[in-house]
Amino acid sequence: MVVVKQVASWMEAWAPRWMAMQDDPVGLGIGDPQATVETVLVALEVTPAVLEEAVAQHAQLIVTHHAPLFHRLASLNEADAHQRLIRRLVENGIHVYNAHTNLDIAPGGINDLLAQRLGLQPTQLLAPTGHLRLLKVVTFVPSQAAEAVRMAMAEAGAGFMGAYSHTTFTASGTGRFLPTEGAHPAIGTVGRLEEVPEERIESIVRTDQAQAVEKAIRRAHPYEEPAIDFFEEAFSPEIGLGRVGSTPEPLTLAEWVDRVRERLNLAHLAVCGELERPIHRVALCGGSGGSLIGDAIAAGADLFITGDINHHAAWEANEAGMALIDATHYATEQVMVEAVTTYLRRCAKQEGLTLRVEPAQSAVPPFSMI
Ligand SMILES: [Zn+2]
């Protein structure tokens, strides 16, 4: 049985709430952490159509990027369309969990997903917002159990480095111990000094996941008293909004337009700049990235891809000689739906839990391109 809180903890293993921008209401926006969930619907946002789909699918939880309660409400009046939507969610027992700027910022989140979709190899952040707080975790395991412990550590969140997961280092050695009265050793006997071939496994872990990793090691480790150490990690990589990178071969702006249209399923998009110019460095930001135009110029980008670019921001880019593609707020963030669906299915499967996770089919952008 899965409860809302469990799905929330899976989401927060990926995009912890502390990563969100200040005053961004992320987490369980509507609902009960203890409620049972059999079906989850994943959507960019809760529209009336997505609500209807959730009811029809008997989904108890909707996981979104945009929070339905982003702005404070002073009432829940049936006469107001948005307030009515909130009332319907509650009346139908539908819980809503949202990961917003924390999912934009998180490694592997919306900006990395967008970069991946567009074939851009990100080499730096567009706008750093903070640092990952990391610990070094070290444990000593009898050789035959080392693989199980390594996997358990990785599944609990240890070993994430950029686009890599499951990163560990292992060295072989000898463990010595003497089980005394009252001990129930997995290897050896009470009163006799034992020598066991052991492996030292080390990895890194975010501070907010250290407890989960410790628990996972204890579950997978055969010893009664496993040695587990956590050390402060001096290395603390930056995290932030947007990404900057390049393609193996530079494309022209016209080729970028074709690529973005094709890979984000857009019939039309807005472009600013000379179509034949070569693009070496590309900045991107999912959603509404117009306020980061100055950062993109400062990062030396030849092209900035985002959504919701306004008139004056476009001129600012134009004057600085940087091309722009407005690929819409919706299309640049819609990449989260497939990724969150796959991720939650994998989390449930890894823990042997039955959970149906479906991408919303009824979600549409607010604008039509005609
Ligand atoms: Zn957005």
C-alpha cells in the first residue's frame, strides 16, 4: 500500500523542497499525507480537464509542476472558477503534490531534461541559486555482501554526481573483530578473533538523504553492528536555474528553430535573430525565463531558449546580439510529465509496491499556434 507521504518522499529524494526559490509553495499543496494512493496522475498543472481526467481515472493524487494554490486564497467560493476547481479537488478526495522551482533547479530536473531533449550538453548553470550540501559516506562490508550494499546505497540516493548515479569507490582489505558475550555475529563465533575479507565502499550523499542511506545500508548489511561513517564533504557543487552548453557541432539559428519545433512538438514558435548565424553557445531555461536574459548574455550565449519572453526583454537580447527562441512556457516544461511518470513508476517498482502512475492525456497548452 502506498500513501501520499511516500510519493512525496520519492519526489523529494529527486527535488528536495529546500532547493525551491524563496516563497515558492512546493510540496503537498492539497491533501492528506497519510491517505492511500493507488493511482497517480502526472500533469504540468491542474486544469478543469485534468481534474475531470483524475476523477475518471480514480486517481487519488495529482503530481504537478505548477501549484494550484500558488496565490493565497481568501475564500473558496463556488462562483469563482479557480476556487471552484480547488473545491472540486477536495470534494473528490484528490490530493495535489507539486514540485516547482525545486524541480527546475534539481540535478536531472526540468532544465536538465530540456537540455537533454534538445541535445544540448550542459556545462554550466545559467543562474546559480545555492549549493548542494554533501556528505561522504563510508562503510565496510564482507565481500560477498558488497554488491547488495552498493545497490542499496544507490537506491537510497547515494552516489549522484551530475548526470551520473550509482557512483562509488571500493577498496579491498581485512576486517577484524572479536564477538563477545551476547553478540549474534553473522560471521564467526563468540570468543574467537575473526578475520574477514571486507570491502570499503565510499560514496557521496546529500545531507537530507543521509538518514535514508544509513537505513538502507543497515537493511542490506549482514552485520549486527555495521561500521558506517559520514564525513563533511568540502566539495559542494552549485545548483541553479537554467543551463548553458553547446552541441558537438555548431548549428545555425534556423537549424535550432527546426530542432526545437520538432523535439518540443511545436508547429510554430517565435524567434529573434538572423537565421543563418552560427550558434556555438546555447542557454536555456524551462518555463518563464525572460528575467534571465541578462544572465544568458553574461554567460556568452549566442542563443537563449525559454518561454514567455516579453517585448522589452527581446530587444535587450537583440541589442546584445543574442538570438532568442520563445518555445512557450508550456512546451519547455511539459518535459517533466514523462520524466516524473517514469521516475515514480521506478520508485514504486524498486520498493515492490503496486502503484499506477499515468501521464495526463487531457493537458493542453493555454494557447493554440495558428
Ligand atoms: Zn512554469
